[in-house]
Amino acid sequence: MTHKAGFVNIIGNPNVGKSTLMNALVGEKLSIITSKAQTTRHRILGIVNDDDYQIVFSDTPGIIKPAYELQESMMDFVKSAFEDADVLIYMVEIGEKELKNEDFFKKIINSNIPVILLLNKIDKSSQAEVEEKIQFWRKKVPNSFVYVISALEKFNVETVFYKIIELLPEAPPFYPKDQLTDKPERFFVNETIREKILQQYKKEIPYSVEVETEDFVEEENIIKIRSVIMVERDTQKGIIIGHKGSAIKGVGTDARKDLQNFFKKKVFLDLYVKVNKNWRSNDRQLKRFGYKD
């Protein structure tokens, strides 16, 4: 029996549901999900294994026109997704007509690898509008297999999954069969905390934040974690902490619940806040946080 394996990379504009799809396909919450754009900053791999296949899914940042160094690095992750893809998933939503970067769009329609175009969030549209959009995208991306889905409701996701298996090349596995992702445990701690910040704070605050886990000590019955929330300005530090520490306490409580569910173990989470001026435009800091080589 032959074995199939390959990289299936998910790209699209911000907030079209890429992370929701990734988590639905992998069956684990690896990518953080919020209603805000630019939630995903890294390229995150989720690995699905069976006896005769290994699918390496890749969630990428939403495609934007970069405004500062961090966003430049985020778009570099998207570029790398084009370079090693065996199957490319281009995700759009109802009402969308173009990718926010024309060069990336040209790469999609001129791709020599299979392209699956997913029209997401169809639960928010009428049947007539869905049919119209299917025809629109078939003309716009003629080299693609077009499917309608609702990633949130998991509608048609299984059909897409089997199509992916069909398109995979024959190859040995790239990772050990028991591996779920390429990221270390601390990465998921950082992302979980950042997700709660995205959910609880408004305006620029969430986008100015980076999280770094300094201690991760796993004992038999508990994991003890110490993480620092980094902001760019002193005023942001005060907002993150809140009156008498109420805001950061809420972040810690919500993050701890999710981490206990993720690690299947009791978690003690200690959070504090630190100012790291203009880290989003600092090459050295971007390297430190894994955004640059």
C-alpha cells in the first residue's frame, strides 16, 4: 500500500476563517481564533496522521499590505507557504472579490500545484448568492477546485479533507507519526494568553502585545507557568493591568482554563507586564520572538 504525505497550506485575506478551518481539519485548537483581523502572526503547522497518509496543514497570517516590520515578517511566512505547498487552500468569504496583494493572487492562478478554493461563511448568505459566487470564483481562479463550506459549523469540511488526501503526492512522512505540531509547548501558552488579550482589549492594545513564557515547569499533577506580556508604551502597561489588577486577572483566569483543557492537567499561571519599546519595528526583538531568522 502506498503512503501519501504533503504540505497543505491555507492562505487568504485576514479574518476569513483560516484558523477555524485549520483547527477543524486537525481536530485540535492549535491556532487562536478571534473576530479581529491579523490574529495569526506565525505560520503554524498542524499534523494529521493515519497509517497511509500524513497531512501537514499550515495556517498563515492574513494577507495585508505591511505597515511596519512585524507585518513584513508576517508576509514572509505567507511567501514561504507558497514555496513548499503540495496543495494550496485559498480561502475566501461571501462578498470578497480579490486578495489584498495582487502578486500573491497571480501566484495562485499561475500555480502548478493543486489549488482548492473554499468559499467560507456560506451560512450567512442566500442560496442564490452562493451560486453566483461559485460561478464568480470559478472564472476568477479557473485552476482551482471550488467548494462551499462553513468552517465554524464544520459544514462540508470532511468532503474537503478527502479531496486533500486524493491530491496528496506519494511520499514518506515528514514528521514522526505521533507529532501534532512543529511548535513547542511554550508557543501555545503564549498564543493562548495573546488570544485572551485580543478578546478583552480594544483598539491598538492587542496589536502592540507580545507574550513570552519564561518558565514552564511540568510536575506530576501541575504545570507551573510564568509569562510576561510585553507592550510598547507605559500607558499600554496600565491598560493591560487595569484597576487594581482586575484586567490582567481576567486574562489569566481565561487563559488558565484553556491551557488546562489543552494540556489535560492543572495549570498555575503567573502573569506580569513589561514595556519593550517599539518591539514591532526592532529587528533584534523580532528575531527574539521568532518572526525573523
